[in-house]
Amino acid sequence: MNRAEVVGRVARDSGLTKADVDRVLGSLIEHVSRSLKKGEKVKLVGFGTFDVARRRARSVLNPRTGAAIRIPARRMPRFTPGKELRKLVR
């Protein structure tokens, strides 16, 4: 399902216009992204938690040449599904 399909279904179910739903969805994504950039967790009870994980620097081998490559440490967004979502998907 892509963004347009989500907007269409939410608009149909809620009675709001697609434009209104698209603005709300855009705002939600923007605020979640800003919070993660600051290092804050975003918890949506019943759905899940968005947070930032730190990946350590590591060395890997290039499969074509066999040369060692150093991958620097970085921060990655992470999503952990909530209990209700896990039960629903089973």
C-alpha cells in the first residue's frame, strides 16, 4: 500500500477530504522525523515505537575485490511494533 492508497482509505473511512488527510499524514511524518532527528522516541500506544539506534563502525569485505572496507558508525531509525500490532499480524 502506498501513500495515495492510505490517504484514500482514511478519507473514505473518516469522511474527511483526501487533501485534509494528506496534510495530516504529512504533518505526522514530519513531526516523527523531527523527533527522531533530535534523538527522541515516538510512542504510539497499540501501534509501536519509533526510535534511533546507533550502529557501531565495522569492517566488511568487498565481495568483488576482497578488500577490506571501513563502514563508519551511524544512527539509524528503528520501529518496534506494539503488542496489539504483533497480535494482529500473527
